[in-house]
Amino acid sequence: MKASRYMPKIGTFDGLGFWKNAYAHQRGKLLKAVSVPDDQIKELVNKKYQELPAPLKYSIETSGFKKKDFM
């Protein structure tokens, strides 16, 4: 029996790939979409993806968003 038959597959968002190729305003739209407060967005948009807090990266990657939503 396959595990996928019983467990739903979780689609993930390629946060690292998006972050590397996005402009600051696109990163800001993503952060706003995952409910990051405005004052923190200004600090986070210029950081490397690896420097973001783990819970935030998890929220981004499991959000179900598509890259086209922010481009």
C-alpha cells in the first residue's frame, strides 16, 4: 500500500528559489501574504533566505502559494 493513498501530499513553495530571483517589493508581497507585520517586512526583505527565522521559512514553504502570485 502506498502512503500517499492515506496521507495527503503537501505542496511546497520554493522559497529559496523565489527569494534568490525576486526583487525587494516581490519579497515584501510574499512576507505580507504570510502575515508578517509591516515593521518586520522592512528588515527581512534584504536578508538572505537562510537568515530568515525557521518558522517563517516553514510558513512560506507550506503556504500553497505559486511563484506567479508574486511576479
